[in-house]
Amino acid sequence: MTERSKVIFGNRVKDSDYKAALKSKKSYIKKFGDDSNVDYKINVTENQVIGPIMGVRNIVVSANSSGGEIDKDKGIIVGNIRMGFGHYRISMAIASYAHHLGYTPYWMDLNSYPETTCTKVIGHQNDLYSLGSRLSKNPIFNKLVWEPTNYEGFRALSYNAKDQKNAELMAPVYKNVPKEVPVVATHVWPAQAAIHAGMKNVVNAIPDNWPMALHLSEGSLHTIQCRNAYMGYRILNGMNKKNVCKPMPQKDLVYTGHYIDYELVSNIEADCQARLNRRKNGKPMRFLLTIGGAGAQKEIFAEIIKHLIPYIKEKKAALYVNVGDYRNVWDELVREIPEMAALKKEHMDDWEDTLNFTTNALDENKEITGIHGFYHKDIFQAVYATNLLMRSADVLVTKPSELAFYPVPKLFIKRVGKHEMWGAIHSAEIGDGTLECRDIPHTIQMLDQFLETSLLDEMCEAIVANKQAGIYDGAKKVIELAMKLKEENKK
């Protein structure tokens, strides 16, 4: 096995940092065991939620059973983890374009195999990240711990050295996966694990717009959504403090544009025109509030809803609230805001109802009023409901995470982690989103800008122009790169 924790793209890691990486792996082995010698079998199953929409099939890893085969000619593995909703959402975009281009996407969630050391390690780190996200509501913790960790801690090459060593414990889940099948990873751990396992064609689809060594998986092809992040990764900017790093080889890095679902990209012009028509005809402006996988935005949601209720009563605004798989968030909002009772329509864990609503909402003859709450226990439904609601929404209200890259007018609320701020900066620069509103008064101000000015029109025009420039073609290009890699490595 190549020792990827000692030298990273030609940059030698300090002995003390390498020893820390070894210690980290040893600690996880002590806590969760080492299953390197387990012969994990592959079982291919149907995905009941996004299978019918985008042809996705699940890869289940188990020591005890196997069934079904991965298509070696047309198959593409989408390697991901459930850590928040973001990596699942990007994975859906990749799967969507794979399906559109005639390939079969196989969903491989490394955080869904409970008997493996891989999932135990990822689950432990996911729990820590979710805890940090919730604690970040405390301004002291946020300033002294959370933002420095997310911004500079994850940026360091020493962090990547530790991750690379821990990822060796994740490699066994790929043992019986055909090595020539391309892997598109939407988190670095599935990419690192795939490389350690000997997978030959790995694309590391980097999600963030702030260059961090956390996202490096040497041996894979790295794709980037934004030009400024591309430049940062090219020279590994700031990843060894003030020292100049040896750059990444140009062949290992590609700018692609945003990772967006085919279903959204192909309907940009129609959806933007529908938004303009609703505003021109005095229809309620539709705001979509979507909570992330850490469930940390409830307090901000409450203030937004309180401000919008008078507009909702006057049919100047309508509201979609997707709480994902956090039913408690919806229940708490309803209790805290008594005025919601007369305005709300609940769509609770009923996928057919959600599908019907999102389809009807696209009909320009249908007027949407009131407050519509969406909750789904199933993670695929919880995440994909936002994608479906997005098309008929006028304004997406979200923290500037992975949703910062989506082709819908966006109002950005306070980030969770300093690295996210660059998503809002990029979106504001290309005209499809606001600045990050870091407190309630500025959030309310921006709501009023949408309701009272032509800001929505401006963003719709920018989105159409961005599509023509290819900015939203990232998922398509990632699939094309993955298949090109496979063909080149056959030679």
C-alpha cells in the first residue's frame, strides 16, 4: 500500500504529524477494530426513492450475503457518506447526469454498513461534526473552536495526512468491487478509501469553495466547482501555513462548474420564466426554507416565518418549509408560532403526496398559498424533496453550503462553519444569490428586497446567462471525465 500520509503531492509531512496520523489510526482500531481481512461481499439492490427517477441502484456491503452484479461497461459508482445532507445532494446530481447520459449509477454510502469498521469510523466523526454544528450556535464556541477548525484546521496538510491514514480502515468495503468501474466520490473519504483499495478510475468531486487539504485524495482526479477554488487547489494555497507548497500536477485538477441535477439544469429557462410570470401577475412569491442535516437553523427559520406571515395572509407570499428528517423542528415551529395553525398544510412522511404537490406546483395555473411543511423519515426523500420543491420555488432560503451552487434565486442565512462563507461570495459574484445575512435584521432586510424590488428578476436573468456560460454543467462534466479516465486506463 502506498504511504500517502508521509508525502502529499510532493510535500513532505513533518515526522510529528505523521506520528499523529499513525496514532489516530491506532486509536480507531482500538475503538472499532480492524476488518482488513474480512471478505466483504457486494449485494446490488433497488433504490425505491431515486431509482425510478434517475436509475440509481444501491450497493450493500456485508460479510454474509451477495447478489446482483455491477455493470462493468455502463456502471458508475457514486461514492458518498451521509454527513449532513450536502454530500447526498451532490451525489444525486452526479447520479442524475450519469442516468441522463446512459449509464447506471450505483449508490455506495460508506456510512451505511454498520458491521464494518469503515462505517463505525465515519459515524463517529459524523456525530462529532453534528455536535459541533449545534454547539456553533454559542458565539464563544463558534469563534474560538468551530470556525477556526473549519477554516484553518481542515486546511492543513497535516489534517490530510491523518485522514489518509484513517481512510486505510475504510478500504475493505471496496474489496469485491470490480476495480475498473469508475468511482465518483462526493466526499474525500470514499475517494481515499477507493484509492487505498486499488480502484483504478477515481474522480474526487470536491464540494467546497474554500480550498482545504481535507479534500485531497492523491491518486484520483480532483474536480472543482469554482475558478477561485481551482486556483487555490492548484498551488495548495495556505495548506502548509506560510510556506510555499509544491503545486498539484495540472493533470490531477479540473474545473468543471457546479454539480447540478440534469432535471434542474434542463429546465432553467422554463422555471425562471415561471418565476418572472408569477411576479408580473401579482402571484404569491414562493419562499423555500430548507434545513440542513445538522438541524441547526430552526431559530432563524422562526424569525423568517414570523416576518412573512402578514405577507402570507395577504397572499403576497407563500412558504415551503422542508425540515428533512427532523420532524421535531416542524413541531417546535408550530408550537412557537401559533399563527401558523390557520395557514399550514402538512405533508408529513407521504412521498406520493410530496410528488403530487411538486408536480402540481409547476402548473402555472395553480396558485400556491399558505405554509406547506414537508418532513420525510427516509433520507433520500428528505434530501430530494428540496430538489423537487426548488423548481417551483421563487427564492431558496438556505445557509451557504452545497445549495449555494444551485440555479435558483437564493437568500443566504448565517453559515455553519467559516468555510461556507465562500459559497455565498461566489453566488453573489455570479448574480444568483445574496450576500450571507449573518443576523436576523439583515435577513429580514433581504426578504423585503425580494418582496419589494426587482431583485428576483435580476437573479433569474443571471441564472439563464450562467447556464449559457456552462456554469451549471459540473455534474455532466464529472461523468464525462470519469468515463474518459476509464478509457485512457484501458490502454
